[in-house]
Amino acid sequence: MSRILLIVGGGIAAYKAAELIRLARKAGHMVTPVLTAGGAHFVTPMSLAALAESPVYTSLWDLKDEAEMGHIQLSRAADLVLVCPATADLVAKMAAGIADDLATTLLLATDKPVVVVPAMNVRMWQHAATQANIAALRTRGITVIDPDEGPMACGEYGPGRLPEPAAILAQILPDTESGSGAVGATLAPLAPLHQPAASPPPRSGEALKGRHILVTAGPTHEPIDPVRMIANRSSGKQGFAIAAAAAQAGARVTLIAGPVALPTPGGVARIDVETADQMAAAVEAALPADVAILVAAVADWKVVASARKLKKADGAPRLEFAANPDILATLGQHPDRPRLLIGFAAETDNVVANASAKRLAKNADWIVANDVSGDVMGGDHNRVHLITAAGAKECPEATKEEVAQYLIRRIIEDLA
Ligand code: CTP
């Protein structure tokens, strides 16, 4: 028998806390619920009290409780403190040491093992702030159970869902079936709790091992004369995020970058170029590759440049243009064509129709169609459609990192 102090945060997954209490009680454990103000929007103290057969604590300022059982005592009269579901807010407060309600005060005061089971929107989970907070908690010896992956709006797997209560209990109290779990002894280390229903992609590090992935990113600069050039507004952020995600998944990554002010992601081999001609040559030299993802905003035209600086006195220049190589179309017909060839298409209108036409015209496997009617160029967010032979899939607006993760997951599935 273990004594669990269960902190129930606010979130749609709070209803699963009720099931968790029921299962824990059935297995002979004692559960003392603490309900945050947010949690009380989703489940009532009454239902938790009925299932736990215990008073439910909600407020730091309940004088009766402080007299009978102060928060220090409450946090220590347990074998284990379980935060389930833990919201992004609760995780952030724990990381920062904030104690502004009963739950966070208990968490700061406890000397018992703490297990946190986060559940939140996938973007909130993946946000750098949340990930930094989770890492801080783990560094301090708090056990964090990764959320489950589940179907997202894009149709792919995304982490953020609360694992099933039975799985949580099985992990924190492995002896629950027999009812003899000794919490302190069974807490660490926890086995990974990650068994989504249908064939999920491997999580990281290994999935693209042994693959060579070629990425182009950023703008090109096309010189007009020795001091002037034609450029575009591409920041390179999306391509760099994709290169980073591919490297994290274990691929050997060659990133051919136009002129951008971005740091090279870890584990990525970067080749800096300026013009479309240089980018085309660098891509050719980097072959063969298993996958090529051409994200660069390559100038379609180059200027027949003047060897000497154009002078004002010469009058308004009449620039002459010549076609640049189309790198994507060239790869589409290349004897060393990558097995998976992915282009991007920046469109302001008829996004799907234009991008689908581009896919066929350039013999690409997929086109990621960017709707650039807003502030996508240079911004941190992207709104994309993924166009494949099977049709077009619209993804909700996401950060460029999320788009990169999504794309890499799809690539892993495709190569598998
Ligand atoms: N691309 C390329 N080489 C070029 C032009 C484009 O490799 N010279 C690639 C881009 O990296 C992108 C895709 O082709 O993956 C689509 O580029 P985009 O400029 O949107 O398409 P275009 O063919 O130039 O069509 P348009 O400008 O008419 O929309």
C-alpha cells in the first residue's frame, strides 16, 4: 500500500485523474487529492473525494485544514507526490519555484519523490519554454513521464496526451496489481512509457541513421555589378529548422545555405553559397543523397552583371536577365535523383493548385506549399499544405520548428 498525494491540474485530461484514483484505490493505495483552481473547472472536489474516500484539499487559505494538517505535513504524509495532469503553467511554476497556491506550495515543501505527468496542447509541450522547464525538473530528480503521442490536426502523431491512468500507475507503482508496491524502491529509474496505438515513428536519434539528407535554405544573391545585387526576403529559418530536425533524427545532413545570418545547427555540415549557380553546383557536388529538401528561395533570374560599378552618370541601368538553373527540376531528372525529392512552393494565391502543378512540372515527390500572403517570409511561423501523389493535406499554422518536425516524421514514415 502506498500513500499518493495526487495534485490535479487544470486541463481536459483532469477527468483521467478520477479514473486514476479509482484504479489506485482498487489496488489498495491511499490517495489524497489536491485540486488546483484550474483543475476544479474540469472535475469537482466532490467526485474526487467520493472516489478517493478522502477529503480533497483545494486552498492554501483553508484555516481549518492548516490547523489540522498544515501544508508541510500534508506534503510529507505521503510516499509519493503525483502531479497528474500537469499543465504547462504548473510545470513552469515548479521549475521557477513559485508557490502561490496550495498545490505549488506543497510541491515546494515536499521531501518525497515527485512524479509529473504533463498533458497539454502539442505546441505548448514542444515550446522551448516548456521543454526547458521539463529539463530543469528532471535535473532536480523529478520524474517526468512523457506524454503520449496521438493524432493531430495534421494527421500525424504529436505528443501532448495524458497516458492512460492504468499505464501511469503501472509505471509508478509496478506492484500495483498485487497491492504491495513500495514506492520509494520502485520509483527510479522509470521505464519509458511510450506505446502509442499504431506504428509511431522512432522518437529521435536513430530513425534516419545512415541516411544522407540534402537541404537548401535561404535566398540567393544575384550580382548586378561588383557592389549591388538582387535578393529576396527568405530568412533561411525554415530550411535551417529542417536541417536541425533531420540531424536530430540521426541523418547525415548537408545544408547548402544562401546568405543568411543564422547559426549552423548541431551535427549539420554547412556549405555557404551566394548565387543560384553556386547553389546548383554545391547541390550537384553533394550528391548522392537519400532525400533532398529544397527550401531555398532561389532567384529564377540572374542579371547579366557588369564587371565595373554602374555609375549614376551612365543613366538608369537597363538590366539584362538570364535564366538561373532550376535546381529542383534538375534533380527531378537527375541520374542520381534522390529517392525522396521535396520542394517548397511559395504561393500567395491558388496555393494547392499552383503547388500541385509545380510538383508534376519539376518531378518532385512532395511539395510543401507555403502560403506567403501573410508574414511568413522572415517570420517564425508557417502555414503549409503538403502536396503528395495522394493529394493535398492542410496543416494548421505552426512554428517553423514544428513544420520541420512534422516533415521529418513524414520522411521517416516514407523511408521505413
Ligand atoms: N527552386 C530551385 N531552383 C530554382 C527555383 C526554385 O531549386 N531556380 C526550387 C525551390 O527551392 C523550391 C521550388 O523550386 O523548392 C519552388 O520554387 P518557386 O520559386 O516557388 O517556384 P518557381 O518554379 O520559381 O515558380 P514561380 O516563381 O513561377 O511561382
